[in-house]
Amino acid sequence: MADPTSGAQIIPLSRMPQQASVREARDDWTGIINREERRKLQNRLNQRRFRRRKQVDEAKSQGPIISPDMSNLPNPHMVRLEFQEESNELWECALAAPNARQFRKWFEAKALESYMNGTPNRDHLISLSRLNVHKAINENICAIGMTPRWMQGDDSISIFNLSQPSFSIEGIPACLRPSYIQLHVPHHPWLDFFPFPRMRDCMILAGDSFDDDDLCHDLMAFWDTRNTAATLLVWGNSWDAKNWEVTEGFAQKWKWLLLDSPELLISTNRWRRSRGRNPSFGKIF
């Protein structure tokens, strides 16, 4: 007997517009008949969208803020001082303050001056670490074969998800070469810059269930140092996984990313040992 479904048309499934802000299945009101329950879920999603828009507006309206809490960061003499020249081809976090580039130029000059005078300012550490991450991101974007302009826009698609006959991964540094998931799951290109394949996969598969703007802010917001603890440190070539370190604050806030990313923890432990620190965050993991 012939398969009754052999001539059936295949209808692709996709998320409905109202599901864009859904983080958990229990928040999805699609198909709920009870009007009161549906309205409650709709209000929850509307409030979530409102809070996110408010965070963006506040971040863009405020100037640089410097915090004195630097106790968990390395010695100022150990921070890599390699500043890039001003360029219009730099990718900025979506939450960047309007004066972020001007602040970067001013800050780089002040930090370099204090460093050359032998009096590095500990208050500069958090911004220095984020500037290094900012530089590392842009370096890795170029190493992959994209340009910073490629990153602009929430609807940008990774170069690994586009069919380009002339594109080859052979020239990409080993730690940045795409995984199976990167090649087969469409995603924003900014997730490709991390030199940790399993971390990249984890974020891509998480989809909209986490706030990637918040992660971007923690890593790159050198103009705003209020949440000083959650960041990464880069000690050498940005495309080499061995040159990256995670701070304890980042490990606490983004623990779920690190549980499936042993590469970053291994590198972190090596750098902590080099400073005589305990090799892991026992109370976190």
C-alpha cells in the first residue's frame, strides 16, 4: 500500500511573533484558551520587553562610570597595554554609550601615561580588561574573515551560515574554526569570536533563553564599570584559547556557560597558578 503521506506538502515550523520574548515554555501563551491566564503571560512578556528597552535607553544616556572595587583583578603591571588606533571599522556593543569612542581615546591616553610613569592606577583595571576584550573581539572577527560592519544589526547572520564558494576555513586559526553547530544553526556572528568551541555551541543552542546584550555589556562596556567583577581577561593573541582567563565574578554570573566549556576553565587555572592563586573557583563549582 502506498504511503498516504508520500504526496503531502511539508509545512516548515517556525516561532510565532509573540514567542520572540519567551525564555521558558511556561511563558508561552500560544494556544492558551483561558483569557485570564493568557493575559497574565502577555503582561509578563510585555514587562520583560519594557525592561530591556529601558536598559538600552539608560545605557545609551549615561556617561562613563568608574568604580573603585578592583580587588579581584590582577596586579596593574600585568595588564596588557596594547591599544588600537581609532578606526571607523570597529564593532561596538549594542548598548554602547554615545560617547564610548571618545571615552576610549581619553582613557587609553590616561592609562598609558600612568603606566609609563610607573604609577599604574588600579581604578583603570576593569576598563583596561574590557578594552582588551574589545580589541580581541575585533581581531577575531577579522581572523574569521568578517568585518566589524558585518556585525551591525540584530538580524546579522554568521559567515558560517552563508553559502560562499570562495570562503574557506583553512586559513582560520584552529580555536576559531566552526563547529558542526556553528555551520548548521543560524546565529548572530558575534558569537563566533570566542576561541572556545563548546562555549560557542552552548550560546548558539541557548538561543533567546539568555540575554546576550547583558553578556556583551559585561565583556565590552569599558565606559561603565559598575559591575566590575564579571568580565574576561586576555593575555596574548586573541585567537589562542590559552591566552584567556575568566574572573570570579564572570564565573558566578555566567556559570552555566562555563560548566560546558572546560577549555576556558583550564586556561583560567593556568593563569591563576602563575599568580599563586587557587586553581579553581571551588565555592562556585
